[in-house]
Amino acid sequence: MAGYVSTLRVHTVPGRGGVAEVQWSGRVNPEGATEQEVVDLFTGIYADGLDALHETLSA
């Protein structure tokens, strides 16, 4: 893979104090891997990362 760029955005949710929405996205050039392999890899990475963030902030 080459040229990976990731963006993490956090937004407040209007009318819901103490609640935020997290958006995590990325772009990559899948050199040496199929597009589906890259999607599967990053879907897992993002899910695990967002779960860890939720656990940390909920503690």
C-alpha cells in the first residue's frame, strides 16, 4: 500500500450534551493488494480503534 492518508473528525451532536460523533476515513493506493483486501484490513483497524476510543472515553 502507498500514499495512506487518514482523517479523524469529531463532531458534537446537537441537543445531546456529552455526546459526540466520530468519523474516521482514509485513502490509500492498494499496491500489492486487492481493493477488497485493503477494505477488509482497514475495516478491522477502524472498528478496533473506534471500540478502543469508546472504551477509554466511557471509563
